[in-house]
Amino acid sequence: MRNPGHAAADDHDAVERTLDLAWELFAAQPAHPEVAELASRVLAAQPERSSVSLLLANHREVCGEAGEARRLYLQVAGRRDHQFVNAARALRHLAVAEHDHAEALSWARTVLGEDHEEWGDWMELGHVQALCGEHEDGWRQLDEAVALCSRTAPDELPKALGKRAAYLLGSFAPPDRFVPAAEEAIRADAANSWVALMLGWSYLVQYRFTDAEQLGLRLLRENPTEDLLQDLVGTARTMLRIVDKAHTQDITLEDIRRSGVIELGWRQLRDQVLGTDLASALAALDDVMPADLRATLRPGVAISDVPGSDQLGSVAAEDLVAWHDGQLPGTGAAWGTAGPFRLMSAAEIIALGAEIEADPAAHPDWPENEVWEQVMTDDAGAYLVIVALGALVERRPGHPDKPVAESMADWIWDRVADFGGRDPRPAPRRTEASPTDPVLPPGRP
């Protein structure tokens, strides 16, 4: 007769082997379907094991099943056992991934109510504070997290410095805030090519063209086929030539500063890296666009098929007409905004540009010495126009330009949010205010 104690031990060993296999498979192939099978087998035998529920939730999240992952994380959190803080961290991470910044901030503070010692938790708090609009408080918290890391886990300092740089960029910190942090991160880890690339473009914005060129050349030696690095070096060299020959050219460095062209390039690259650019906004809009608005839009066109396409603006007009070549006249109200502006077609944009160029005196609201892209019209003589630094303004005859949005991408993201879609952008800057019950790092009074 088999000893019941031995049978129980055998069963326990089998469960542990299954669990070990599940963790090993998850580490190697986190989306492998067998992970769920193995974890479910363990839970069938030991449903109270929160660590296994977390493993299964991690797997579901990697597989894109955010709803099921959240259910499992909340299930573990509800037990309030030794895995509570890990479940809270997972819920914080999931909220950030889904751009639910307020939810992420709530979980970040919950984590720190349980564990004050991990520098990474303080780093995440600063990150989501900045995403929620508490920019200065959040950025200070990132600095404090780096300081905590240097005291408690100095071997991890390069990682902390890299994270701080990434989170500053991700919360739209200006270049003068990002650059010192990125430089410190590169000194600690010269192999961090992503931070180095963004640092190079930040140098351009600060008109440090030689620094940008030298950094770009160093990175190109390591990765000679990277287009963004080639663009960085090419732009830096172009600017250096302009500076060298400024006294013989009509365009001066001050003219370039006023145009904001370099700042615009920095913002476009940053938005592309973060997934907040115009292309990403248009893709997100496609997912939530109401049917009545969709019915007013014309099909997109290939830019190469558009006669005179070189007259389309490259900041946004080309992307817009490739997405939808304008909108039916008189249908601007379908956007649900205050002004009934509709998208212009490529032909309309080119025709208006030619009309203005042919008789500038008859169009005093369109200055010859400025850069602009007309992209929308109310069919009554007013337009939405992209001007210096990529800003979107309303241009109406006889009136000063009226600011509408920081960029065309921002205008589209606003529509995505209006239609119920997720908005990945940080909250706008606002007056800083401390939370009702602030969590303080170790050693702070």
C-alpha cells in the first residue's frame, strides 16, 4: 500500500516541477501558449498561489490580453498577501502601457505605501507624476530616484540614469532639461545608443552643431546603416556650413532661430520615437472615428501621383492627403469642433498656394517671409494653418492668427480623445500641487 505521505510529497514535487518549467518557458518565450497551460495546471492544484496567478497574468499581458491580465492582477491584489506589492506594480505598469496616467499614479502611490526602499518605484512615481501634469514635481522625483539608487544600489546607477533620461523625454521635458540628464546617462553607459541619438538631436536644438556632428559620427561607426544617425550628421553639417558662410548668405543663424525649423525637427523626431506623432494619431483616429465623419472623407492618394506635389507641405499636409485626400465641402461640422473646418484636398492646397504666390498683395494675411501650410478650411475664407514650430492656427482675413493647437498631431489626438480613444500624450503643464497624502522617500522629513 502506498504511503499517503509519500503520495502527497510526489504530488507536491510534480507541481513544483511544472511551476519551474512554466517560469523557464516564460523567461525564454513569454508568449508561448504552453505557459498558460502549465500555470493553469499549477493553479488547479494550488489555487491560492498568488505568484502563479501573477505569472499567468504576465503571460496574458504579453499576449495582448490586457483585460484578463488586469483581472488576475486585481484578484491577487485583493488577497492582500505577500504578493500584493508585486500585483500593484504590475497594475501600475499596465496602466502606463494603456496611457491611463491617473490610474498609474494611484498604483504608484499604493506601491510606495507598501515598500519605500526600491529606487525603481520612486522612478516610476516621478514618471507618472509628470505624465499626469505634475511636471516639476515628477522631474524632481526622477532626480531623487537617481540619488537614492546611487546610495543604495550603485551598481544599478547606469540603468537609473538611462531611465531618467527616457522618462524626461517621454514626459515632453524641454531639451535644456533633457540634455544634462542624457549626457550623464551616456557617461555612465556609452552603449545606450537610443539616449545618445536623442541627445544628438537635442544638441541641434541648442545650436551645438559640432557636438551633434561628433556624437553622430561616433554612433555611425557602431551602426553605419542607421538612417536617423545619418540624418543627424547631415543636419549638423548643413548647419555648420550655414554658420561658416553666414556673412555671404541671405539666411543667417538668427533667421533659422526665428523660423524654429530645428526645434520642429526635434519635436517631430521625439514624437515619432514616443508614438505621439501625426502618423500614430491618424492610425488611432481610424480606430475610433464615427461613421458619419468617415463618410465625409475622400480616399487617400499617393503623393507621387499628385501633380505639383512639391508644393504640399512636408510638416503635415503630405501625411494628411495620403491618409484622406480632403473632405467633402461643407462637412467640417462632422468633427464636432467649435469651427466647421474640413480637411483640404491636395488640389485645393496647391491651388491656394499658387493663388497667393501669384498675387501676394491681394493676400496680406499670408506673409511672404514666413513658412506655412494650409490644411483645413471652413469654406468661408478662413483656414487652419501650420506655422512656425509646427503650431496650428486659425487664419481669418483681417484678423490676427488665433492659436488652435501646438501641432496638427495634437489636434488629431484631441479628436481621438473626444471620440473615446486612448490619448498617449502627457497631461499639459499645470500649476504644481502636492497630493493630499504625499509619500516621502527614505530619509526625507
